Amino acid sequence: MGNSSKKQAAKCNFLSKDEQNIVSNSFRLISKNSDRIKEDDLTKLWGSQIDQRLLQYINNYLFGIGEDKQPFVSLSAFAELYVFCTRGTVDEKFKVLLKSLGKSESETCDLPYSLVKEYVESIVSSYMKIQKVTNNRHYKSWFSKGCFIAPQNIQRLGESLSKDLSVGESITKITLENWLQTCTLLGQLLLYVFNHLYKMSHKEKEKPTDRASFSHEEDDTTDRDLQSKDRSLIPTCRGLDLIPSYPSILDLNQIIFMNSNLPQEFQTDWRFLFSSEIHGESFSTLIGRIIDQGPTVLVLEDKNGYIFGGFAPENWTLNPKFFGNDSSFLFTLAPRMRIFPSTGYNQHFQYLNMHQHTLPNGLAMGGQHGYCGLWLDSEYGIGHTSESCTTYSGYQQMSANKEFHYRHLEVWGLGKPPSPSSKLKRGQSNERQIGHPESKALLKMIGRGTHSEGMEEAPPLVHHHN
């Protein structure tokens, strides 16, 4: 019956040539070369790959429930599910959602929020399970360094994706359709999960370009070409080659959440720059490792377990004024995942200063001095987040208490490191902007000399022991 599935797929005029091959091969594998799939056969092949809740939703969609349940599913219905989940319209994805939850399109009753939230969570959970199963190079680059997947963060990411629905206890069709239209990350997760399930029967072997080591010096042109065809939601972790087990506070759910909100050109590579667990608790060391490193993500955990931070799109420099651009945002990761994008109200995105007598000394993102969205004082370990911040939309106080002490801070550079020539230009800019003798001395102290001495490398790792 091998040719039969190909012929049936060819009759599905909504399938492209590539999709006909994918669907027919998958159908033939699950149906054991017959012309129909039984629920048990589907469960045997897909059950080990995904969250059991999503498996039940898929079975609900394909076979129905209750009195309407069918013992078999045809190729056309099997193909329809693939198309709807990988490139479907809002109406088609809405149909999958309704049928998966056991509702028909003729029903006018609103859906409970809890049901939709669990549906979303099952997709997030399935994506994470597939990462473990496939162990691809993006996942491996983090997992091999001790970055894991915490169940509570699967729940937090699911809640974050469905947060726009949480008004009231039930959701109307219009609200659901609007949400499906705008929830980009959910669509990407669906695409990944269903591509994996349907392509299991003819997976390609890992290409020789998918290397296990990721040094900065390697020529990664091939990597970029591969990613442009099949972009991963997980960036490649770089810069931890010499650190066997990295004590990060992040897990993959949090990384995907932050990464999906970055400008697309910064979603490919994350470069390790600083960790208080590794480099010690020193503000000057922090500055020495993040200055002149291009766009960065800062993440910290306060002593109450709240995790939050910000995306700084412009190069960190010592500057008496705020700088940056409106792609900047702040975020929280625990106890909830939220993004606070720019409002456009002001340009107070980034501030970094030290050893000034007339200006605040520390690092800031958003707001104004004394009322920052995020403030890290030059006296290492203390900071504040304001109750409100005009720079970032929807902003809410990110730390447990307005004034806080933090127990962990880490910073990641995004994309390839800046070239030496661009560092030199920025070194000259630093000297022009910071005319104060103490600031020039600071630049030298942290390994960032002025243009006459050239730019030095960041200081070596200093292992910190509590």
C-alpha cells in the first residue's frame, strides 16, 4: 500500500509537493502500509515524543470523542492536521483548538480559560520533550553546560503565552482568534512540534557542519545558512568551552521566552560574558566584561527568588547621559514571565557610570535617576526597581521589594563579538564622552584603555568562592 498513500496525498490539492512526501511517508509508517490509521498505532509512534495531554488533543481532533468517535482516520484528515498546524490560517488553527478540546464549531459557548491555558502548556511541554529526544546542537550547547528544563517554567511560559486571554473566566471566539493572530511564539512552537512528528519517518542524519564545539574563531557561515532555512527557537550557547558545568539561573523555557522577543538578528547566538558565580562580586569586573561587547541581555536573581533583567541593544559605554534605542525591553522570568517593551515616551534606555561626584554611579535601564526600571548600584549587590517606569510599556515592579539585594547576576552578549576596529572607534568615543580623569583611570583599570593605548582584552576569569 506504499504507493497508495502517495496517490492519496497527491489528491489532496491543498498539499505542496514537499508536503505530499512528508504526509504520505508519515501516514504509511503509522498505518503500517494500510489506507487508514488506528488510534493505538498513532499513540505507539507519537506517544513517546510529546506530552500526553497533547497526544490526547491530537487524538480528539483526528478520531473525535464520545458518540462521534471514529476507529480510523483517513489520509486527507491526517494531512489536514499537518497543514493547519504548520501553516494554517487563524480560522484553521481555531478549528484545531476547538476540536482538540472536544468542542464543535457550531457550539457558541465560550471556552474556559483554564482549558486553553492547558492546551498551550501541552504544546510548550511537547516542544521541550522533543528537544530532549532529538538532542540537537542548539539544545546540546546549553544542556551540556548544566542548563535544564524546569517543570514550573514550562507552566510559566504557557501562562505567559495565554496571558492575553485571562480576562474573565471564559473566552469568546473573537478573543481567541485575535490571540491566535498575534501569538507568534505559539505558532512557532506548533510548527516545530508537528514538523517533528510528521517527519519522524524520514529524518535526516546530523550534518557534519553541526559541530559539538562552538568557538568564537570558527567560520560559522554554514551554520547561518542552515539556520536561515530552519531557524531554531533556541540560540546557540557560546563562550563556555572552558567551563564544564555553568551555574546558570536560566532554563530553556526562559531562554526561549527572552530570545523570541529579541530583534531577529540577535536570536542566533548568545555569548557568555559575565557571571557573579564565576567572576566574583565586583562592579568593576562586571563593567570590564560587558563594555564594548555589543548588544547584551542582563539577568539577575534577587534574594527573594525573583528573576528579571533587560535587553540592552546598544554597546555599553561609560556615559554621563542615557543612551540606547527603542528595541530595548525589560522582562521578568519568575515568578511570572512578562516583557515590557518601549513606550516611546523617552529615550532613557541605558546608563552606565562610575567614580563620578555629581552623577549617580551604577547601571540603569529605564525611568530616571532614583526611579529606574532597573538600577544596579556601583556598590555591588544592591539595586532597585521602581513601582512604575515611563520608558517601558506595561511595566510593573520586577523585584520582590523595591530596594533589593541580588545573589546572582549574569550577562550574555548577542551575535558575534564586535571587531577590533569597531572597539577602537568606541574607545575614542568613550574618551570624548568621559573627560573626567577618574573615568579615564577607570577605563584603564577595567582593561579598556583610551585610544592611544588601544583596546585591551577583557580580564581573565576569576573564580569566586562564597
